[in-house]
Amino acid sequence: LYAIGSGGFFGKGLGNSAQKMIIPEVQNDMILSIICEELGVFGAIMVLILFGMLLYRLLFIAQNAPDLYGSLIVTGIFAHIALQVILNVMVVINCIPTTGITLPFISYGVSSLVSLYIGIGVLLNVGLQQNKLEF
């Protein structure tokens, strides 16, 4: 909470975080707090808007999937990413205890990144299948 509060609206600048050495697991669970400190609330809002745009696009692909199976796969990937973002943000703002959930595509956790990349690959495949049926 000190890192989020000390960043202000536009932050201290990249690499100028004072709380990096104090916060535990800053590269994994608490990366959003350092984003808030270095880029400010504006930077954190931009990151959350990007996640919102990604999730909106996932819903669009789920609605336009060629069959129910593809739609359910994309909905599951949507739920996985949305739940990870919500849980990580809640941990960072101290609403729930630390869970060990990483911020998708930003945190250092390699196993999380691999599973997300596989999910996005499956998602892209479903998105390409809807284009094949139009011809």
C-alpha cells in the first residue's frame, strides 16, 4: 500500500521505485504495486484497461465461435484470465491475503506464462476457425 500511495498519479518514473527492495516477491505477486509506484495510478489504469480490452475481445471471439465447444473453450480461457487479474489486484490492494496468483503476461512466473500462452494459442485457433466457415 505504501508503494501504491507513494507513486501518486503519474509515478516516480521507471526504475525509481523505493519499495522494490522491501516488498516480498515483487517480480511475481506484487508487480502491480511496483507498476503503481513507478508509473502511478495512470499506469496501473492503463494496464487494467489493456486487460479489459483483451477480455472484451475474448468475449467477442466466444460469441462468434463456430460451435458450442469452441465457445466453451474460449469462455474458460476468459474466466481463467479474468480471475487471475481480479485476484492479483485484490491481493495488491490488500483486500484478500496473498494467494500466489500472478498477474497474467506481466509477472515472472514461467509456468503461468506457459499455460497462458497455450491458452492464447487455442484461443487464436478458435478465432481462425470462425473465418474458415465464412467462405
